[in-house]
Amino acid sequence: MIIQSVLLIALLVLLGRLVILNKNVVPARDESSLAVPPASPSVTQGLPQRPEATPEPTPEPTPEPLLEFNPYFVEETDPAKFIKTVGISVDGEELGADEAYEAAEPIDFGYGKDYTDVDGIITFRGDNFRSGASYGLANMSSFKFADPWSVTTGTLQHGTGVWTGSGWVGQPLIVKWPKETKAVMNMYDWAKADDDLVEVIYATMDGYIYFLDLDTGKDTRDRLFVGYTFKGSGALDPRGYPILYLGAGYDSDRGTSRAFIISLIDFDIMYEFGNNDPFSLRGTLSYFDSSALVDAETDQLIYPGENGILYIIKLNTDYDEQAGTLSIDPGRVVKWHYYGQRTSLASHWVGMEDSAVIFRGHIIMADNGGNLMCLDLNTLTLDWVQDTLDDTNCSPVLSIEDGHPYVYISTSFHYGWRSWTTATVPIWKIDAETGEIVWQTDYTCHTEDGVSGGVQSTIALGQNGLEGYIYVTVAKTDANNNGKLACIDTETGEVVWEYKSYYTWSSPVLVYNEDGSGYVVYCTYGNNMYMLDGKTGELLDTFNLQGGVEASPAVYKDRLVVGTRKCLIWGVKLT
């Protein structure tokens, strides 16, 4: 009984202490449920602040490693089989036969897609791979030509000859200039104020350079009269500098033809070269139909001429956009010339009319003498030479396939050189490393004096949904005025489909929709422009250009521009 009483008293004492302890415990609060007003600056000043989390830096994209390209010759492509002599001049001093050339600043071009960040088509077929003459997507739905405008051009007479309209290759340049660049140019005020303006720059055979609004054809600035016939395509500077590089294709009353470097700020002709060059092995002929390339890293202009000289010119460009000033001060001028084993005054002349391909430190160019040459730009030694049989005006196109470079090219049929009636005109896929022929597809062509058959155009390389195909226009097939557009499998060389029309020297252009589907547009000397499905060859639409076409079109998104020999520049919408 006593024990029970003691235990009961102890239990009561313990319970009393627990009650007292619980009264002194503060319950934990859920801070997330409390609306605490922000402290004023005077309250928080001087108090330690919670450190902010350091944001993770955005990782830099890993640059795509450039493909190694070290071309070399094999027995079939030994330069000695085709080229008799070469010569090099540096600032007017010719190197001796035992003197080796080494570039003062090594040239190293990347992929075509990386040639420029400029918005548009700034050289013949777009870049240093000559990848194509369309920029952006057309996103067509009705597959029709629509909303045309036209601008009338003129003629230029020299001696007994008259040059009219737009000639071969005659591709326009199309560019959307940044607002800051337009501000320093001699554009009209309305053009400067239009933030959506896209400018067409078109040099034609009447001696003028036209500057037009892509959407309307309206002049964006005064027309520039230089006074020489411009048959080829100019080029803009890949750095976005307002500079035009342009060559004349024939002599004029102002003198022998030459190449020009022109400021697009004020139309100042900053430099001329190539006229009556004593280093030429083709006499006084000094035509420039090729479209130049510029090595942005080293500020060097690379320009092949029909006089048989390759020019490499250090420009020493000084452009201050804020001040609106631009100048060049050409310094080191390097020239390379050659003489072919078949060269004579009558046939297989020296000289390059095509627009060259450049990859890494090597230039690939065809000539009037049946030679496709791969030349090391940093040593000026020939890597390899392939026989193209005839006067070759088709510009090479470079393609990287499964990590290996290939060239697509064809040739002409010059009247009397190989035949007076018909001749074989091959279309080639060539290994760019060795110059060896991978496959060839032959066409039998006619010709006439001064109007060559064969392939005068440049091949269009399919991309997106047209990858695995090339497109080429062949002139004077079957009969003298006939021609074909051929779609050819790049793997096998087999003809997938053909479309027959009047002959053409104009290069086909490929345009794409957002879904990757591709379409071919090409023009003929029979006045018409055609649109076809790139996969099937189905004709989708035609447009009468009211004159024969030798020039090659360029496309900016859904707008196409091309000139005719009948003195019209056309702008047409692709819908």
C-alpha cells in the first residue's frame, strides 16, 4: 500500500514537469506560408546578403573540324602531261626557275557555307564551293511564276560590235545590307529608310551597273556607268564591306578590258588591274568573266583572268563604318601564269573564264585550253591536272561526300577544235584529291562558230530533298537549237530524267521549301523560263521572258532575278 502511494506521487511529479516544459516550447513555423514584406534598403544596408547562385555559362558550340585536303597527282593527272611551263611574278619581279614561292600569309579557305555571313548571293553561285545561286527558302505552294517586274537596259557599241542586255554568265548579286552599312552608302533616302530592303546589283553589257529593289525593280541609287561590257558576274566582299569586285568582258572605247575594285559608298573606282598585262601569255587580251573570291582572314583578293594569269592581291583594306570611310592600298601583288602542251594561237588557249573553287589552300579552275587545274595557292605548284578536252567555261562545283571532296564539271564543244560536225561532251564527277575521273556521262552535241554547244552553264548540286542529284543544262543536243536539262545521280552518273527545250547557256538554280522539297528553275535562249519538280522532272510552270537568255538567275527566298539579251532585267516571284 505504501509502495503504491510512493509510485503514484512520483508519477504525478513527472507529469507536472512535462506540462511546464511544453509551455516553454515554441512551435516551428512554416516560413513558406508567411507573407513577409520586403525589407527596406535602410533595414538591409550593411547586413550580410544571401549569395546569388552563379549561372552556368552557355557552352560554346564545338566548331566542326575542317577536312584535311592534301591533293596530289597520279599518272593520269600528272601536270607535266598537260602544262609546258609556268611562271610567277611578285610585285613585278619574276621568280627564277630555281626559286621557290612561299605565301607571305598562308591562304586557308573553309567550307562553302562558312564563306560569308552576308545575307544574300555575293559571288557567282554563292560561295567558294560554287554551291548554288539561291538564298533562303521559297516555300512555294502553287508552284507558279507571279508578280513580275522588268527594267530596261541598253546597248554598248565598240568598233563594229554591239553588246546588248545581259550576257553569259551574267548572274546578278542580291544582298540585304545592314542598316548601319546603308547609312554610309549613296543610296536614296527612301531605300536607306526601308529596313526590309534587299538590293539587286546587276552589271550588264551596256556598261552600266544597276541597283534595284528586289521586290519592285525600283532604282535604289543612281546607275553607275563604267563604260565597259560586263558579261560575267561581279562579287561582293564576304566581310560585308561595301566593295564590288567586277571584271570587264570586252574592250570598249575607253580602252582594253580590265578588272575593277569599286567602293559602294560613293562609286569611287579604288583600283584597276589586268589591262595589257605584260605578264600575260595571251597578248593584249585581258577579259575578266570570272567571279572573284576574297580570303577574309588575310585580306587577299584571288582573281583568275582570261589573259591566263591568276592574281593574288593583298588589299590592305581600311573600312570605318562609323566614319563612313573606305580605302584599299594594294601591296603585295602575286601573279601566276602557265602555258599548255596543246596551246597555240589557233586553239586550246590559256586563260580562265570560269569561276574557281577554293578549299583549304588549293584553287581548282578550268581553262580555255582543256585543262582542269588544281593549284596550291601557298606554293603556286600544280597538284594535279585533268584533261577536259575542250574550251571549258563550266565552273567547277565542289561537294563533300562521306568525308571526301569531289568536283562536278563539264566542257564545251568549240567549233573545229575536235570536230566540225558533232562531238562528245562528257559530264564528269572527279576526285578532288587526285583529279581522277570517278564517272562520266556523255552527250553528243552540235555546235556553230561563235555559239558553242555542250555545257556552258554551271552544274547545280542538289541539297536537302534533292541531295544525291546534280542538274545540268546541255546545249545543242539532237539538233543545233535543241537542249536538255538533265538530272543525274551523283553516285552512279546515271541520268534520272531529262527535260527537252530550246538550248541554253544559262545555269539552272535550285529552290527549296521548308519541308526540304526542291525545284529546278532554268531559262533558255528560246525566251522561256521553266519550273520543274526536282525529283520527277514534271513541268510546273513556264514564263515568257520576251528574249533569249544567256545569263544565270539568282534567287533570294521567293524572288528570282535574271537578265535577257533583249535588254530586260526581270524580277519574278515564286509562289
